[in-house]
Amino acid sequence: MITDKQGREWVLQKLYDDGWRYIVGSLDDYVYITQREPTIVNGFFRSIGLCEIYKHIELKSVLPSLECGEVMNIAEELGIVDWSKVAVDTPILVKQYEQDEWEKRHFAYFKDGKVCAWLCGATSWSADYEGDTTDWNFVKLAEV
């Protein structure tokens, strides 16, 4: 048996994997799912342009309650980070193996699917040279 939370996370992950990025509340029993950040006009979702892809689906009972025009970012809800948009020197927590303790580092860059951090807690300003980085297997944003 799975919990409601696990079921909600499963649904959100499936939507995300299929390319949907946002959920928008509506007045009826439906919600809208969109691939791009939605346009809200006077509290209502509006499709702007022919290229905007969206669908309305009946999942309100599965998802957290959304008011009409309220937008949920699926990636944020799942804790998915777009590392290509993270600023250099952002505090992160890293480890190589799941059983390791989290170590404090600063984000350096994202390349070839790997997150790299400055060595020994350095930053772009304090590192000896630009190549003083290493990639990590487990990474998350630090809550500071």
C-alpha cells in the first residue's frame, strides 16, 4: 500500500517525465498542465499563441488543492534542480557515496550531466585556479 504523498509524487514524476512542467488550478474539477510557464490573466490561465501546449486533466483529487490561476512548478514540488541555471558559488551539499556524510561546498558549474564544485570549500574567488573543481555523485542545494 502506498501513501497519498507517494502517489502524488509518482503522478508528478510521470507528468515531469512526459515533459509537463506546470500545473494550474481552475474553477472546475480540472487542472491544466503546461510545458512552459503559464500565462495568468486576471487570475485565470490563458493560452497565448498557437505553439503553447497544454491539456486539462481531472486530477484535482490527487494533487494538492490549487486555487483558480494558482501555479505549481512540478520540478520544484519534486525537488528537481535545473543545475544549468544555478549561480556560481551557490552553497551546495555533496557526497560521492550514498552512505557518506554531506560535505559543504560551493557550486562551480554543470557539464556533461555532472555537477562540479570548488575543492575544499573554496569559491570562484578563493580557488587557486579555475580547474580546482571536482564532480560529485550526490548533490543538493544547501538550505542557508
